[in-house]
Amino acid sequence: MKNYLNAILLGTFILGVAAMLPAADAPASFSGSWKAEFDGAIGHLKYTYDLKQDGTNITGKATRVADDGTNVTTLAEGKVTGGTVSFVEALSIQGQDLRIDYKGALSATNKDELKLTRSVGEFATNEITATRGK
């Protein structure tokens, strides 16, 4: 009888702890302010991505600081698919329209790092890491 009660108590404890853990398939949250700094085709760039996730949709803005000034762009086509995020930054620089595509995921080892591939048309591709602001 004593072993039976111990087994029930142990089982109840294990179920309680398991209920407090996040589900293995819980979607990643990309909401927040993310900062990245890297060298691009036009020089050194500093970015802040302010993302808001609503289910499978991403909205937000990108603030780019470069030698030629600061641009703030509303992000478009934002979506979350499984554990990945994608969005588009549309820029107009010196009368030339540029489409910058982003696709990435949270780092497997640090949920505060967003690993992104940044593609500027057919001109350049950068692998960047954005860090979640605190």
C-alpha cells in the first residue's frame, strides 16, 4: 500500500512539472525589438527591427542607420511558418527601389538571437544575427 501511494504522489508530481514546461511544438515568439550591425554593399549598417507577431503574421518596422542617413521602413509580407520568420523591407535609395527579403529562425542555443538571411535583390546576401533588446 505504501509503494502504491508513493507511486501516485510521484506520478502527480511529474505531471505537475510537465504541465509547467512549454510544449515542444510551441511556436517561437518573434515579437520584440531586435538589433543587428553588419557590413553591407553600401557600407556599415546598424538595424533595429521592431517586430510584432500575431499568430502567423508579422508586422513592424526596420530602422536602418548608415553613412547616408537613417531610414525607417514599414515591413511587409511578414509571416511565421513553423519555427521560421520571413518579411520584406522595401527601400527607395537615390531614386532606386530595392526589395530586401529576410528569412530566419531563432538560434537553436539562444532564444534572444535571431539568425537571418538578408537578400538584397540579386545584388547581395548577408547572414546576420539580430539580438533581442532587453
